[in-house]
Amino acid sequence: MSLARNIDLLRYLPKVDGLRLGEFGRSADASSPLEEVTGFGGNPGNLRMFAFVPAQLQKPRALVVVLHGCGQTAAAYDLGAGWSTLARHYGFALLMPEQQRANNGNTCFNWFNPEDTARDSGEARSIREMIAHMTEAHRIDPKRIFITGLSAGGGMTSVMLATYPEVFAAGAVIAGLPYGIASNLREALDGMFHSPARPARELGDLVRNASNHRGPWPKMSVWHGSADRTVNPGNANEIVKQWLDLHDLPDVPMAETNVDGYPRQAWWNKDGETLVESFAITDMAHGAPLGLADNDQRYGAEGAFLIEAGISSSYHIAKFFGLTGWIPGAVKAKAEAKPAVAPTPKLSPAPHLARSIRSAVAEEPTEPKPEKARGFDLGEVITRALTAAGLMK
């Protein structure tokens, strides 16, 4: 089947599965912090590039690539899933490629089209060029590049991890599909609706054959709603099988826990580093789960395929990527910190007197002093502290 017929058939998917894609998020673009970047390099996939780089970046610098779902724009998915808020809060750069209707009638990334899913070809190559541009322009650490996506964006996330595994430290697929299971629309629909089971070795070979890379492989986080009738939840199992095979890990989970009320399975290496994890969002339909994060902050807002579920997938994915340990503003705050009365003297008092001295400083009167008394008298403060501690009369 030709790409033209594939695109034409995709226009009818909303009627087939009940999706409403056409009007999603058009009003969100105006308030988005994303900025379009042009001239980023080769663009054989004819995609648009949007990015957000906060003023403060953690070190070493990190980049997260986020791929929207069908019917969405980069800005609408960003605001819905809360990625630019996370990027600002935790200090990492954000890259959000955007599909164009000229390529796909419902603005789905063409995760199943051979022209777009091969290394150095089509949409996959365009996204790789964007990453290279961001890495050079913002001095991103090549070992701290991550990727995630929803639905068709999840399918394209699988494509990028398979075709350019050396580029990414980790990836996360939400309501997506494994790499290599479809090379035309009929196979794509079969995978979406039925998710036929395949041997783990066969799934792993699909990735191994996509490049000359032989490891180490990126880490993988998989998310899927158990009530998803658009992309069969069985696809989550197939993605997990694919990456367990690549990492040479056993089928049986090494840990099964509950996170915010939902089951999570995990597999790790001999060093205790989690390499594969899987979240099953019970009774959730097709979309990205939203909710409060561990820090009691909310990221994103409900919308089409953005579902309140009591768990923030964006936050937990950023945490899986190792991006949430950074304390924003800590360095700046430390540099700007000043004591209540005057600058800290170069020679600090003995540690066991510190609390007494701080108390003495705090007790200094707030009324204006005579001009000659306005300076900081260290001897007087220490004397007051020793007296308060009972060491001097």
C-alpha cells in the first residue's frame, strides 16, 4: 500500500475508533514557551522543530525529546503533559518535533512507514538532525539525551531508540508500540488493535537489525492504560519483551510495587540500576496519565488523550531519566545568601558556638543605631554568645 493511501486511510481513523483529533489544542500554541527553530540541518522528513531552554540548566546539561500523539501539536502536548514546566523546574533542555499535515492527515508521526523508520532516512533522520543541533547549540552532554512520546509519538520513540540507540541514555513509551512490527498501514492497524504476540528474540532482533550498535542499550520505561481501546495494552508487554531481550534480562519481574496506586514492574542489572520498568494504569483509556507528582506539584492539564489518573507520567519519566534530583536555584541562592545583620566574617567561630552566636545576632535591636555603632562588632557578638551559653559572666 502506498504512503498516499496510508495517509488517506488514516483520515478515517477517528470514525473507526471514536477519536476526535482535528481540533486538538489549537488555542494552546499562543501561551506555549516553545520556540520554533529553523535551519537545524537536513530535514528529509519535513518536520518542524520546537524547543525550550530554561535560563538555568543543571550540570551536566541534559536534553529531553518529546514526541506528540496524533492530532496534537508540539505546544498543545507540552502544555497538556507539562514538559516545559518540568524543564524549567529541573533545569533541562526540551526538544519537541512536530508533524505536519502534508506528511500525515492526522499529524501522526509515521512510525510504521519504512521511509521514515530507517536510520538516516525520513522522519527519523530529521529528529536526529534536531538533536544534533540542540546538542551543539546548548552544550548538551551526549550521555544525557532522552526521548519519550505518546501513541504514534510513542511508536516513533521506539523507532528512534532502535535506529539511533547510541544517542539515547533512556526512553519512555506511553500507549505506543514496539519497533519493527509494521511496515504498512494494515500491519500498523493490526498491531494497534490486536497486538499479536511475538517471541522475545524476534522482537529483539528487529532492534538489533536497525543499526550496527551492539550495546549498551538505552533504558526503557513503558506506560499503558489497561482500558485502552485505541492501542491494545498488549503492546506494552511486547515493548517490555523487546527490551528485556536486548538487555538480556529474565521475563519475570525483579520487583513488583505500587506507585500512586498503580502496579509497576521493574528489572535491573547487577549494579542495581533499573534498566526496564512498566506501569499499568488500571482502567485508563488511551492517553498520557496526569496527576500530582511526588513533590505535590501538578504538571500539565487535562485534554484530549491527557487523562487525570492520579499519577504524573511526565514527572515519573523525568525521574526515571535521573533529572529530578537537581535542586533548582540552589547554587544561585547559596551565592546570594546574606546573614540577617551583616556579612559573615572570614574566620567563623567554633562550630559548638555557632548556634549561640546566631541567637545573639538575631537578638540585636532593629531600631536605627547611632552612626558610629552601625558596624558589625564581632567581639561584642561573641561576648554576648558566650554569656548566653553560660561560659562568661
